[in-house]
Amino acid sequence: MSFNEQFDQHGTWRREFASRLKSLAQWMKEHDLLNAAVEERLQRLEAQVRADKVMVAFVAEFSRGKSELINAIFFAGYGRRIMPASAGRTTMCPTELGYDAAIPPCLRLLPIETRLQPQALMEWRLVPGKWQQIDLDVNDPLQLSEALQKVAEVQHVSLDEARALGFWNDDNPEDNPLAGPDGLIEVPKWRHALINIAHPLLRQGLVILDTPGLNAIGAEPELTVSLIPQAHAVVFILAADTGVTKSDLSIWREHLGSGGEGSDTRLVVLNKIDTLWDALSTPEEIQAQIDRQRATSAEILGLPLSQVIPVSAQKGLVAKVTGDAALLQASHLPALERALGQGVMGQRQKILRMAVAAGIGELKNEAGRALNMRRRDQAEQMLELRGLKGKNVSVIKHMRNRIEQEQAEFASSGAKIHAVRSVHGVLLGDVVNLLSVPTLKVELTELTAALQQPGIKLRLKKTYGQTFSRLREGLQKGQVLTGEIQSMLDSAFRQINAEFGFSLQVPEAPDMTRWVQDLDLIERSHLQYLSLGNVIRLTQAEFSERLVRALSNRLRVVFESALGEVELWNKSASAQLDAQLRERRRNFARRLEAVERIQQAASSLDERIAEIDDQEIRLKGLEAKLAELTARLLDLRPLSFASQEPAVNPAGAALAESA
């Protein structure tokens, strides 16, 4: 099964999951079983499942056949090349392919001159007027292909301009482009390209990141410290006839990592194996040559052999367009597609299912508490009403007075609950302050100053380490504080439960571990950026400023995400208390109403007892329906990619395990 088919099934699975989740939330709301916090969490889950993005980054030095590989995997259905893929340099700027329904099909291009300004790419995305936009006709392959040729456009600038833009380094002359007869230097015309088309895979959340060669990657810090590290899979392309070259190894070591944690999310493609198809050699000799090149590449890059896949993208594309099954198998493209499909889809489904299962578990607990409280209140009413059978008017009046007294005592207990909320608010304020953007800016002050100081940045690695240590300490302190809040609420809730017969239960505090792990990933991506090859680049003020902004933007996302979870956790505890207070007030109203009706007519006693019996039946029905709806969600199994035709190698399993 091709990557396209597997991703299509993944999209079907997500839509069905989101639909069932929405149905459950609507049903709970209709039956008053959904407090504000649980409703918000379910809305977040539904949005996460519906809008889940899967990014696959394709990284390579120039002329490795990267754009051809993207054409072969994703766009063969057009019957022609869509991404520019010809001899020499084609994709000159980083290109993202995705889909946003709010934007018409278009190609947006950010001029290379924006590198002379300090704004990070993420900030430029918010300034649409700075991008050149070209409308696309997704039903016209020729127009689409011709429009996308613009990502290969270049311009010629002076040596000083090339140096300022980051494409000329006096200390590494071997990496510099050749100057033309007029002394001008060829550089990309565009800094970044965004392609928005309603391709079936892109509509379902796939994002393709196509990166150019070493020079362009190194000059754009946001690629290395943000986009590539966050990709769910990275496909690194080599040429089979050259193996791992010096520039290939530089990209691998400086920007992708040379093994270690996270390396199992990397697939290496040994492309252009058709250049080894020699008519004078036997098939066995050709295969032996491919195997040697594959083993050598795996050893140099420090990867298992299973993560290096030999492919001919060009032959795979031709085979798909012409319907040549034999050529398709010879290209080994299906093996790569299976590895990508099994790894990426398995990884995303596992993450989504874990998130949804946690949300459903909290939802069931909250709804169960609400139903149990209603059942207990109804049991109390039933005892009261049965105790009134055969009693005179004075006894019934006494009952009314007792209920009114209980109601008054309950109303006067608001001071206790207010005190709990007050202490809770103070402790929560400390956590919010720890995770706030102003606090983050303060923690980054020293590192920002170190990056912005002119000349060679001494002790920069140490400053990075100290900064990230403080950031980790902040998250860990936040974990301690939320633990204290949880203990305080647990004690307070036990007292309230004992006094009022509530069933309050403190939700589990957010685990800061995942955000600490995000910090570790960001730190690794930055530290490998501080290699000797980037020392000179770091002396450039504009480059250092972009690096600072890229780091700040990435860290802000981490801390805002952690703060959002803390605030939702707080809302969950507060909403639970509000819901049970509201239910108790309703119970008092129902009890008084029942006594009122009994005072007016003796026959109303039996009617009220019958009503409560009916309510118990309805409660059992609600419990059964809740169990059915949640079971339908949890029983919606992800696609079993393991049941598909086995891949040539187990690279997909390595990717899947990385989740």
C-alpha cells in the first residue's frame, strides 16, 4: 500500500474519531453532564484530531533528486512533474506545501531581502503584504507546474550583498558560489515559499517541507532550530553514485544530528540507484554495489542499515505515470512509501489516541460524579417522602422547615468555599508567573546579550547551557507548585465532601515532563548549530538576531502550551466544584417543591415517589448511553499498518517506535 493510500486511511480514521467525539460532547451537553472545563478539553481534542498536521521534511544537498522524490511520492497522479526537478539546482528556497481552507490556492514567496531585517520567518508569516502571491489552478497541472518553477528563481548580487544575505563566507571559500564574469554572485530570489493547494493529502493535514542545500539551510536558523526538529519524519537524500559527500556529512552532523535520541525518526534515501544500472554488469553485481554503498552510508551516518533505503525517484515517477509495475518495483519506491506510511501514520495515531483516551477518561469520571450525586440526592428525597406517608400536616410542615434550615446552612458555608478558592488563586498565580512570557524574556536576557555581542561569541555554549538549565528549573518548580495546589485541593475537597456529601475529586496535575523534553530538543538543535562551521556566521549581527528571534518564538510556544494546560487543569477543578454546588441548590429546590405539592394535595406524595422512581430509570439509561458512546470512541481502532504487505526493511517500525 502506497504512502498516499495509507495517509488517506489515516484521514478517514481522524474524521470518524472527531465525528464521534463531537456527538458525545453534544449528547452530554443536552443532558447537563458537561461542565465548562470538560467541554473545553473536548473541543480542544476534537480540533486536534480534525486539524492534526503531519510534517515530513525532505533534506538534501543540491542535485540529490529531492524534488523528484517529492514528485514521485505525492504528485505522480498529475501525470507530470509538479515540483521543479531538472539537472542542477532546482528548489532554491525552503518550500512548504500544505493546505489552509481559508486561503485560496496560491504560491506565496518571501523576498530574499527580508534576511537583512531581524524578523524571524514566523513573524513574516503574519505580514502577508510582504509576500508575492501567485494564484494556482489545481485542476491545471501545466499551470501548476509552471507557477511552481518560481521557487527555482535566482538573482545576481554584488559580493557585499551576498555576504550580507548569508551566501558568502570569506573564511570558508570552498563553500562559496562561483562569481560570474561580471563579479556578481548568484543567490536565491526568494527566502521562503508557501504553497497552498487542495491536494487530497494536504487537505488531510500533511505538510511537506522541501529544503535546499547546505548553504541555504545554514543561513536560515529557523529551519534548523524549529521546522526540521518538529517534523514527524525527516527524509535525508543522498546520491547512490557518490554516497556520503563532505557537504552531505556537514548537513547531517550540523543540522540533523549524528545518531542518538531522535535518530530513529530519520530515514536516509540512497537515491539515483538507476545510475548504477549498468548493462555490462549482472543484476547480482549491481545489487552488490548498491548494498555496499548502502552499508557504507549507514556506517558513516551512524544509523542502522534498515534506515537507509535505496531508491530511484526518477524511475519511480516514470513507472507511476506510465503504469509500469515492473519498473516501479525495480525503483524500490514502494519500500520507501511503506516505511514512511507505517512510521508516520503509526506515530500520529498513537499520539492522538493517547490524548483522546486521557480526555475520555476525565470526561467519564466527571460525568459519573454528576450522575452519582443526582442518584444520592434522589435517594435522600425518596427516604424523606416515604417517611411522610401517613403523617399529618404538622409533620410535613416540620419537614419543610428542616429543608429550609439545611438550605440556609448550606448558603452560609460559602465563606469556607471562598477561602479555598482564595488560597487556590494565590498558588495558581505563582505558577502562572513562572510560565509567563515576561518571565521567559527575563530568563533569555543573558543569552540574548551573548548572541548579540559583536565578533566571535566566546563561552556561548556555556551560556546556552545555563539558560536552558534555568528554564528547566522553572518548569520543574511549576511541577512542584502544581503538586502543592493538588495536595491543598485534595484536603479541601475531602472536607467539603464529608460536610456536604459531595463527590469532588482533584484532577491530575499537568505533567511538566513533556515540556522539559521539548526544551531538551530545542537545546540540542541549537547546540549542534554552534559547530565550528557556524562560528563566522554567528559573528553577523543580522544572523544572530534571527537566531535569537527563532529561539524566543519556539520557547514561547512551549511555555504558552504548558501554561494553557495548567489553566485548563485549574478550570477543571473549579468547574467541578461549581457543578456540584449548582446541583445541590437544584436539589434543595426540588425537595421544597415536593413538600409544597404534598401540602397542597395528599395524592401528590405517591405521584412524587413515582416520579423519583422514573428518574432513577432515566439515570440508568444515561449511564448506559454514556458507556456506549465512550466505548465507541475507544473501540475505534487505528489502522493496523502491520497487516499490510511487509516492507523490504523494518525502517517503518523504527519510525513508529519513536512516538
